[in-house]
Amino acid sequence: MVNNIARRQANKWNQINYRTEVRNSVVERVDKMTAVMKKAEELVNKAMKGNDASHDAWHVWRVRDLALSLAREEGLSSNSDSMEIVELAALLHDIGDYKYIRDPSEAKIVENFLDEEGIEETKKMKILKIINGMGFKDELAGAALCESLPEFGVVQDADRLDAIGAIGIARCFTFGGSRDRVLHDPEIKPRTELTREQYIKKEEQTTINHFHEKLLKLKKLMKTEAGRRRAEKRHKFMQEFLQEFYQEWDGSA
């Protein structure tokens, strides 16, 4: 009898100790990831400080918030690893962007950061895959990731949602102004069926043509149901804006 009581008591304490260890492990992991996210935010502020307002830190914060929101709608929130991958990929997605890169070493900033913060290899590779495959230029080349990486879809959709609608219009004209692009020229027609090389080539184009060459195509390229739902409203807003723009341009409005 005494031995049975002692065994039950020992089992009880073992269970308590196990639960305590698990709880402490979870708390430790959460604290670590919170610190990593804070450092990632600091890196964003530092790396994107010289960018124009179309690709500044505010763009990153919006994409992060959108990506996390889409991830919850897509059912990824039950997996903490997935949510961490989504948040880190969203935060780091524009660091080393070819449009703003000032030094070849900047292309390695994200990978170096993930290594320094001790992000496990599997998670690191997923984050890098998302970042390297989410651009419109990569979609045109057929290099975008498919359904094997669900985190990819929500991050890419978030970035594309920030490129359309009211915010997208503002960003488009900001970027065009930073590159001294002509606002609109009816004689310069939008390029169609762009290859990856044509898209990244810095040839003369107008800001309005960017709507036709890229922005109006993004709705159909959304990867998630949640992204497609949100894209509908933003796409319609751009169409209405362009209709008004052309009417004002030719003096009919």
C-alpha cells in the first residue's frame, strides 16, 4: 500500500515536472522568436532607410500585417512554425531587392541574418525560397513556388495586395516619380507578354503603362482564396481610377 502511494506521488510529481518543462520550453521559444522579430524589424528600418516611399519600411509593415491576416484566414495559425515563417518572410522580403541594391553584398543580408539568429535550416530554406520566388518577374519566368509551400502563397498575395488598390496607386506614382518616368504618353503603348528579361530591363516606360503591364494582372495571379477575395475590391478601384484618369487626360471629364 505504501509503495503504491509512493509510486502515485512520484508519478504525479513527474507529470508536474514534465508540464513545467514543456511550459518553460514554449515560453523560451516564444521569447526567442519575439527577439528575432524585433531584430528583423530593426534590420528592415536600417536596410530600407534610403528607399523611396513605394518600397520603404511602411510597405513592409503593411505586407507583414496582411500576410499574417491571410495566414489566419487560410488556416495556418494553428502551426506556430508556419506563422513564424510567414512573418519573417514578409518582414525580410524586400531587403536586397534588385531595384534598390547598392552593393553586391546586400544580396546576402537576409541569409546572413537568419544564420546569425540561429534559425533552423529547414525553416531558413523555406523563408529564402519564399523571398526568392515571390516577385512578379519570377512569375513571368514560371519560377514561382507552387502549393508545396502554403506559406509562400500568403506572403506573395500580401505583397501583391499592397501593389493594387488605393495604396498600390500611390506606390505606383511614387516609384515612377523616383525614376523620372513620364506620367502618361498615349504614343507609348503598354508592352504585352513580357519575358522576365524585358520586365527587369530599365527601358523607358510610363507610369500609367505599369498598371497594364503588371498591376491589373495581379488579381488573377493570387494564390489563396483569401487573397482573391481582397483583390476584387482593390482591382475594381484601380479600374475606376484609370477610367477617370483617361477622361481627365483627354479633357472629357
